[in-house]
Amino acid sequence: MAQDRARKRGRRNNRPVIIGAIALFVVVDVALVGYAILNTDSASDSSFAETPVREDNNTPSAEPTPTQTAREPLAAPATYLSAVDATTAYRTQAGDCGSATTAVLEKTSDGGATWTSSTLTTDLSSVFRLQAQDSTYAFMVGGATSTCEVGFTATYTSGTGFQTYPDRVAATWYADPATPGVVHSPAGSFASPCGVVTGLAPSTDLSAAVLCDDRTIYRTGDGARAWDSGTSVSGAVALTQTSNGYLVASTDDAAACVGVSVASLGYTGDATPIGCIAGVDTADAPQVLLSAGATSVWAQVGNDVAVSADGGVTWPARG
């Protein structure tokens, strides 16, 4: 009995210790759970933090690729000029085929200072070739007022009288804008070397050069049956025949010529710059005209006329 009572007292004495241990365990457990929760929240918050991106200034940025501006195609002439000598020349407007208005021929005898106008009495309303043969004789090839049929009109009296010659059409050079893919020569009609011919310079019945709207010049020696591979002249705007080849006017060589550059072109080979028409403003000029006479070369830039007495090498000072 005494032993049983001693055991009961021992169990009663151990209860506070057990309870204290349990309480301590609970406190520690709560603390650990709280710590875990705090760490979890902190980890969750940091997962949404923005990571700064390092910029590498040593990496070269892509340079923009230069864009080349396509040059405008060379327009068909609005005016034609044909020189005779140092003082005499003829010119005419291209006009419109089928128009009720007939063409007008102008002549100067004072180097382009003044011009005298004469209205054609034939049915030519448009002109796509003008050729002065001497001071009184000039002819034009163009389209008729009603049918646009190609016609040949000539004056032997400086424009005081005109006559049409249908039989001469077949025997002359021309490039009709109505048929841009064809060049006609005394040998017949043949394919042009380019889509649009904007300038024609006949030298003989068999030899001629054409300036195309892409500013390439082609030459033929067999009446337009065949053409050479072409010569590109940067900025070419006008072409004329001479006694030993051709002359080309261009406006792109600003480093060598501020104005209009003149180059010589033989029956073969490349163009060679020979002169500069300085002091003329080509920016606002609708067209540059070039024509070689027997003893002189004429150029017209807008309304400004210049005459060279040595084949286009030297030109009078402008401005």
C-alpha cells in the first residue's frame, strides 16, 4: 500500500514538468512555423522583383542603309532647236498630235536675242524633228492635225511660206512618240534600242545616235538595223550631231561644271568632257537644248541662249 501511494505522488509531481515541456514545444513550433511563413512571403515577393538589364554600349547599332533616289526619266522634248551658224537658228514647239492648232516655226538672226514667228500653213500640229539646212531652208517632221499621220513640211523662205512633201517622209530620220519602240531611218523602220527615245541625232543616212529616257546613248551605223551596247552619260539631257560625231549636254558633273557640261562623243568609244556652260540655272529649267551648226554650237537652258564658236569648248560668260 505504501508503495502504491508513493507511485501516485511521483506521477503527480511529474505533471508540471510534462506540461511545461509540452508548452515549450508548442511555443517553439509556433515560432518555427512563423519563421517559415515569413521566409516564404519574402521569397514570393522577390520572385516578382524586376531584374535590371545591362546595356552593352560596345555593341554597334545597325546603321540605316542609304536609300538611292531614283532619277526621274528624261522627258520628251517640249521644244526643238536647230542651229545654222553663229547668228542663225530655228526652233519650234513639239505641240500635240491631233490638235486643231498648227505648229509655229521661229527664226533668229541675231544669236537668239530676238525671234520671228511664222505659223505653218500645212496640217502639221506636232513636231518631233526639226532640221535647218541653211539660213532659209528648214524642214519639220511631225503629226497631222486630224489623223496624226506622219508628215513632212518644209520652208525655203525662212518661214514666209510652207509646203508639205509626203514623199520625203520615208527618206528621213525620225522617232515618232506615238510609236516609242521604233526609229525610222531612210533604210526603213526598225526597233529602237530602248523603250522611249527622247533625242535623235542623225549624222548621215546610215549613222545616228539616240538619247533614251534612262540617259543612255546608243549609236547605229547601218540605218537603225542594229545598235551598239550603249554609253551611259550621267545627267545627259540633250544630244546633237556634229561633223565628226556627237555632242552631249549633261547636268550632273557639278564638281567640274556648275551649269551644263558639254562632252564629245565619237562614232565609237566613251564621251569626253570638252566644255562647260557656266552661270546658267538648270534647277528651274524645264529643258536643255543643244544643236550644232556648220560653225557653231547652240545651247538653250530655259529661255537663256548661249553660242559657242569653237565646237562647244568655250562659251560666253553668263550672268
